[in-house]
Amino acid sequence: MPRAALITPLGRSAIACIAVEGKGARQVVASELITRRPLESYPEGTLALGRWGHAEGEEVVVRIAGDDRVELCCHGGTAAPSLLLQGLAAAGCEIEPWQAWLARQYTDPLQAAAAAMLPHARTLRTASILLDQLAGALTREVQELCGLVAAGAAAEAASRLRTLLVRSRAGRHLDVPFLVALVGLPNAGKSSLLNALLGYPRALVHAEPGTTRDLVTAETALSGWPVRLVDTAGIRGSSDPIEAAGIELARQAQGKADLCLLVHDATRAWQPAEDVLLSQSGCSLVVHAKCDLAVPPEQPQGVAVSSVTGAGLAELIEAAVRCLVPESPPGGAAVPFTEAHVARLERTLQHVEAGRHAAALEELNLLRHNQ
């Protein structure tokens, strides 16, 4: 039974493309498409123009990719491709999701996984890293690691495994943004900083403390890395149940964040409560806000910024990226890009360091098959 899949993205577009593959693909298409001469007469590699279903039906351009593969191009959007898929299903085609179609285009499982993730890449930078994996960078590295482990070169294998694990910090965020939480005392300048980093007013800013009572999120890119910024309620004791609920959400965001920007109001002295916040944050960076109004304190060390003038924003972005991605993968490098990859590599490293070479090889073979 031939299979058909929509292989262009859903939504508005000029053209949509449907791939029909399998034994009898050309015959199934011919049963629905009206062309000047029988579709079977067109040689491989040629194009044909036809109408779908009847003489006044949807115009379709057909590419004869082979006896068992035909590509249909119609108007974009949802209506036209849906019409074609319905006709193909009625003619005996199995309709499959694009992910299943894509997986069959690659014999290497890691390359297939990279191809499936590529449409979800958030930025050009992350797409470039996935393209390197699609070209076989991770597959080649795993194969070389297998050779090193089999040859007993444990030291070199362990070193390369550690490098892969360092790169995985970036690899795990190729399709999912880093979470960066802006935390601090009330009215420290968190919402203003969020708006300054985004370049547009996303959060409400007011001189009255406690204005932000819910999490305000927005996505952006910092030096090409996808980031979800979270503006949180100012943390303090409050008898207001609504504000208290917002503060609890702020603490939860603080615990989940890949990086906390602890925003301090430079017009005020550093508070003991801010020391507590800093100790409760994992990876954190102190931001002395409102530096256009006052000289920031020397301690604790941090980045001085002004959300009004923009001073220090470039330095803050650079510092934040260094925290999130301490070592940016070089072009063409192997980069693990799923949690499963990381788990396999961590177990492999443990086996290599313990001298369990057979177990390490088993983990690498499972990784090579994207399992």
C-alpha cells in the first residue's frame, strides 16, 4: 500500500507538497489526477500539470520521482492539501505524519532524529548545530568512541565523552529555550529589565511595589541562543493572598530556572534578604539595575545596567550567555541533543572510568541507534 504525507509545514504558504511513496504510487495518483496524457507515460524526473478530481479541480504540479514515488505540489494553506490527502486516502493510500515520512528518509537513526528536531529549532544558531548532526557529526563521533573503547584507549575516550557532555548543555536547548528568571525584591526594576532585554513593553511597569503578581513570560534570543525570560513578583512577606500566590510562583520559577538574574535596585543598599535570594538560586547573576540613577555597590559583584538608557545591556547579555553556554560548540562539532543522549553518555563515561569496556560499548551502540 502506498503512503502519503504532507511534507511542507502547516499554515499559510504559497505551495504545499505531498509525497506519495510505495508500490503503486503512480497509479494511485493517476486515479485522482487529470492530465493531458496518462501519468504512466511521463518519464522519471519530469513534471506534469493536472487538475485534481475533475476538470475544474485544484491545479496540481506533479513530479515523477520514480515508479514508486510521486510528489504533488498544490496551493498552500490547509484546504488544498487536505483535499488531496482525502482523495489519496479514498484511493487506497495510507496517510502518515511527516515525522514518520522523514524518519524513512535516513538510514542512520541519529541523523533521522536530528532531521525530526530541525523544524523545531528556535534560532539560526541552533538550526546550524542540528544541521551538523544531520550531516553525521554525532554519528561519526560515536563510531570513533566505539573504536577507542574497543582498543582500550580509555583516557582519550573519557576525555571526548566529557567534551560531549559539556556540549550537551547547549544541545538540550536547540528546540527548547533556556529558562531565565528575573528575581529580586519588589520594585527592583525587574519588569523594566525584561522590557529592555526584549526591546518592547511586555511587562507593566509602575512605581508602586507589588505591581507584578503573576509570572510574565516572553521568548527571545540572546547571542543566537533561545531564551524564555520570566518576570516574577517581588519577593517579600505579604498578607495579601493574591500577592502571596505570586511570590510562591516566583520561588518556583527561581527553582526551575537555568539562570536567575537577581535584580538589585542600585539606588538602595544591598539587603540581607537579597543574600538569602542569592543563596537560594542555583546558577545566578547579580544585576545592579537603575545605574543611571546611582553608582552600584562594589559588592556583591554584578553587571550594572540601565533599562532607561540601555547602558550595560550588551554586557549583561554577554555574561548571561557565558552562564548558560560556557563553551559554545564549534562549527561541525558533534553535539548530543536529547536527554536520552546525555543519559547514555553519562553511563558510558562511568563504565569507561570503571574499566567496564563491554558495558561502555553496549551503551554507545544503543546511542548509535538513538535508543
